[in-house]
Amino acid sequence: MNERTASGEGAAPGVGEASAGELRGSSLQEALAPESVCFGCGPANPDGLHLRSFERSGEVVAEWRPEPRYEAFPGALNGGIVGALLDCHSNWAAAVALMRQAGEDAVPATVTASYEVRLIRPTPTAGPVSLRARVVDLRDDRATVESTLEAGGQRCATFRGTFVAVRPGHPAFHRWDRTGSARRVPPGPDRAGR
């Protein structure tokens, strides 16, 4: 497993947030769904990408380090991996926005309803890949998210997707962990009174 890092702010201390420039602390995935086996973002998937997303200044951000095994050709990240990273990262932006909108302290199980990825240029694998996601439309049970993926100082891909919170009985309802319930966000100073 290689080192994958991210930074962000906005959640309770130690839960998916850090000040600008910091690349440490628990990610949203580690804090809210530590048993998730999702290929892209599941902390409990030994063969997954282990994307770590963090809230910062109204966005969800991440930094991920590619490995040669994820290349489409030497020096360029596979387009399917680009799509997986953007999909998972954006899903977390949607889930956290829906959780906050509902005043809940656990993320709802969300799934991708639709998405479009625009691959602008090959994504270099020589250094970290940066992701940014922001919710552009929020409804009772769904969120639309726009995201970007940058590497080597250039925008390599853009993304727009819609994510839906599923109800009991849906196969993904317990997706965030193996035990059937998502972790709750510990109270923090920024969540007081919510």
C-alpha cells in the first residue's frame, strides 16, 4: 500500500478536516465509514485505492498518489481509475452535504445515480493527483456535485454527478460498513447548536 494523503477543514476536529497545508488526521471515510470496502474509497478494502477526502472551505478535497499498476500506459493514469476517484470523492461530498442538511450526525448511504467525466488530457502519474468537489444542487434525498482532478499543475478531468440517498431495503443501504450502521460524527466546536 502506498501513502495517500489529503487535507481539508469544516468537520469536527480530527474528522475529515485539517487546516490548509496539513496532510494528516482522519479522513471522512476513516471517520464515518471505517469498515467500508468500496474499491475507490473504502478504508477496509485491502486492494482498493484508499482515497481520503477532507472538508475544507466549503469544498471536499483530496490528494492521492498513483502507482504504476494504475497506469493506462507509462506515465499516464488509467481513465477508469480517474473516473473511480472522481465518483467516490464526489459521493462523499454529496453524503456529507445531505447529512448536514438533515441535521444528522451519520452520513446517509448514497449511491451514484448518474455521472459524466470529461478527460481533458492524460493524467500524469509522476506526482500526486488533487481532487476538489463542491455541491451545486442539494435536494431532500439527492445532491449534484461538480469536481475536478488535477495533476502536474494542470486540470486533467472534470466531473458532474448526481448522488441519491437510498432507503432501507436497497442493496447499498448498509454500504458504509460491514456491521450495518454508519459511524456518527463526534460533536465538535463547529457543530455546536446544530
